[in-house]
Amino acid sequence: MNFKNLIGGGLAGVALMVCSAAQAIVIDDFNVTTTSAVSDATLNATASTTPSIIDGANIVMDGAAGWSRTLSASLTAGADFVETIVCGGCQVGHFNAQNPATGIGEFIYAGTGVAFDGTAIAFDYNLDLAGSVVDILLSNGDVLSSGPLAASLPGWTTVTINFGAGDYSNITGLTVRVTGTQAADFSIDNLRTVPVPMPLALMALGLLGLGLLRRKATV
């Protein structure tokens, strides 16, 4: 192997390694129901399910073994009830606050350590009443907040919440907390991390390396 070939292969290899590292982690795609719906009709009380283990085929934490999902619901104001559910038929997570109820629904995850090496957490949502807030509580102590969400009917909207300055190398728990206003019908899907974008300089090096290899092959 000559010097140009060696450099070309090395540069291309660097680009491939960076690309392989820049992968999003699917926290939950909500494709499989593992717990029943939970509802709460009593003020200042909380109803919850027992933890249900999610196996790798169900795509939670990118298939990390031993992770569980628990649902909770809490009526905090008004009357009627609030409900949290993972819908198997529509493959989406839901939190509903029946008018005039206001409350909190949670999707709670716990398991072995997973490294979140990206820049943010993103999810897709559909909401038929503006004002609900999504907070993401991480085991490292950080709380990421969406702020009040806008109504997104008739389609889906993507929201991205940036990481803070904390250590995200060993996440062992995560809670998605939805605070819903009266008559809110919140749906969440494709909860995921946002990978670090590959720097343009490294991309250019990779393309240069591949170019050298191709030029060598045609000579």
C-alpha cells in the first residue's frame, strides 16, 4: 500500500467512525403496550401501574436490556379524571385531561446505564388544546422543559429540548412528565436523543479520503 492509499483509507476511516458515533438513541417509540391505562379521579392522589419490563425488540433505550416503563396519572385540579396510556393500536403514548380536569401524567423509565452523547432530546407530539407542558427528568438530576406547547392539530409537531451542562454518560432513569390543562388530549411518539452533528471539517476529510482512494483505483 502506498502513502496516498494509506492516507486516503485513514481519512475515510475517520469519517466512518464519526458517522457511526453520531447515532440517535430511541428512548421509546411507543410501538408496544406493556402496561394498562391508568386513570385518577381523586384530587391530589396518584394512580400508577407496576413496572413492565421492556425487551430489546420493543425499542426502548435502543434495546438496552432490563429497562422498565411505568405509567402514572394524578388529578391536581377540577373534576372528572385524567388518564395516561400507551395505545397498542395506534402505537402512541397518550395523556388525557377530561374537561374540567387538570393533572399530570408520567411515562417513567428505569434500567441500566445508557450514555446520552448527543445534544438534546426530541419527540413528536399532537395536542388538541394548547398549554400543556412536558418536563423530562433525568437520573443525573437535570430537568429539561418544553415550556407551554402549541396546539398541533391536525398534524404532528416535533419539539427539541437541549441538554444542559450535566453529565449524560450514565443515564439510569428518565421520566416524561406531562402537565395537562383542561380537555387536553396529548399524544407523544418517537422519543429520542439528538446526535451531535458531524463537523464539516471531518466530513470534508472523509470525502477527501474517499476521493484519494477512488483516484488510486482508476489510475
